[in-house]
Amino acid sequence: MGNYEKKKKAIGVFNSYGIPLTGKRKNANFYNELKMDSIYVDGLIFELEYQLNKELAADQISKVQSPSELLAVLI
């Protein structure tokens, strides 16, 4: 799967969680600015891992704070 297909799938997952990847929202903190509970962030990460066929290490997951950081780690 190429980068284009990965990005397209990731955008779809973010949109299903109501997170647009445009403007300032792509750098917004999951917990403070987007007001997401940790269970939803974990669900988002799980869904992205599943869709992109990539597993992240626990230390990588704990460092991710924004959608753009998550995309950088996954793609």
C-alpha cells in the first residue's frame, strides 16, 4: 500500500471520529483542545493501526499528543 492510499484511509478514520485534518485542528492536542477521553484516543489509534496494518510500540503511543504526530508515526 502506497503513501497516498495510507493517507486516504487515515483521513477517513479521523473523519469518522470527527477530527478534521485541516488548519489548526491537525496540531490540536487530543486531550486538551479536542477534549477526547483516553479511551477514544486508544480506539482511534487501534483503528488506524488496523486500517494501515501497522502496530505501534507502547512507548510511541504514549508520546503521541496530536493528529499530525500520530500520522507522522504511522506513515
